[in-house]
Amino acid sequence: MKNSWTGGEAAAAAEGDDENLALLVHRCEAGAFERLIDRYESPLFTYAHGMLQNPFDAQEVVQDAMVRAHRALTHQYDEARCASLMLRPWLFRTVRNLCLNKRRSKGRAIEQPLDSFDDGRIGPFVATAGSNLERQEEVELLRRAIALLPVDARELIVLRFMEEMSYGEIARTLGSSEAALRGKVFRALKLLRDALEKRGVTYAV
């Protein structure tokens, strides 16, 4: 995905580099905000699209989140707060709130919550022998299966298995406890397995 602010290719990088981007943006260091966008725009878009299922809405939400982030880091937060900020969960939480606001503003029907689904035990996803699906077909099947899930299941799948966030980071993003999240991720995986099986993709339990 291209960086919609600078036109360049977005860089895929996880939080944890030596530089503190929040602090550098606060200090208005040259290129700091551009690096923040390069690092986070693509994963934030993936997350927003997973929640909204509309690329235009997702792009609008991410751009709004970046504007808000720049304003907060440069004008609203002091240096100490920027230095201690957990940037990735903070950005994802901002996008999440904007996605929820957009869903409400569009009057979308409330989806069945993840908590209402049965908590059956499953194991890791391992493709069974004999599956001849090409990689591209697998990705497309997975995308379609994720789109069928309730919105809270979709966001957990994206955060845990696509963005590879720790449970601690997800807890800060969603404002939940790690213990509660583990059960919800478990149920989200069961729903995804069931959705894939309906499309003829069998995964070992």
C-alpha cells in the first residue's frame, strides 16, 4: 500500500525500533511524522478495513487518525507524555474509536457479538495434506472468511494474527483485560475455522 501522504511505498515495521517516534514528532524533528506514517499507515488501514469492510471509509478513518495523532503529539501532549506513550496501541485505539463512530453514523445494524458464540476448543490452523490451493487463492478465501465474522472477531484476528500484537498491546488498544482477550481470541479463531470449512477449506484441529 502506498503512503497516501507522501506517495511512497509504506514501510512495514513494528514498534520497538530504537527511535521514539512520538517524542520525535513532538519535537518537530525533520521527517519524523513521515516515518510514523510510513510505519503505521498500512497496518492501520488493514485494521480499519477489517472493521468497516469498505476501503474508502477505512482510508478516511486512517487519514483522520493521522491528523489527530499529529495534533495530539505536537500541541496537546507534553514531552513526558510523548516519551512514555505506547505509540502502536494508542494509534490503533484511535482508529478503532473512529471506526466505531463511523459505523454508528452510518446506522449499520448491530452484528451478533462475539461473546454470544460457543467457546469450542480448537487447535492451530494447519492446512491438511492434499490441499492444492494456490497461495493467492488461500489469501482470498481467508479474506472472504474474515469478512463474514462479527466485527469484534474480525478486529481480534487482525490484531493478533496479522499485526502480531501481544495480548498486552491488544488490551491497551481495546481497553480490555488480557484474560478476557484470550477467551475472545479463542472464539474468534473457532468462528474463522467454521467460516473456512463452509468454503471447503479444512484445517487440522
